Amino acid sequence: MRPVGDAKWRLEEVRYVLNHWAGYRLQAYGITQNHKRIIRLSFLIPHTPDDTRWRQNELFLICDGWAAYWHADYDPATGVILSWQTNGVA
């Protein structure tokens, strides 16, 4: 059995993330969701290896870029990743 449709797309996202893992940079910030403290983890791949703009901005917001940019919500009280999603494609 092979994944099709959304499952195939999701598998391609996972493969991309794992194949590029070492290139990602991380920004983290806290949010409150349903009265719970959550840490939003934002992963991004800089345009060039020496691109340090992601460190200089308070928050690096990107709305597309597919799996080069993705985020996860982490619950520090339980140690569980609640969700993760790559950005869309423009």
C-alpha cells in the first residue's frame, strides 16, 4: 500500500524535513492556548549558510515556503508535541 493524496503530500514533507534537519534554525516563543502554556517552535532554513537575520529579528514570520519553514506546538507540562505543520506553497 502506498500513500496517496494528502498522505503522500505529508510523507514528502516528512522526508524533506528529515533530509534537511541539520540546516534548520530554531526560534521559540511562548503562547497561551486554552489556558495552557505552549511553546511554539518555528523552524526555518536560512537563504545562505551565513544568513543570520533570523537571529536579529524578534520573530521571523514566513507564510509560505513549504517544508523549508515549519512549526510545532510543544506542551512543556507534558513533554508532548501537540501538533506540527509545514508552511503552504505560494
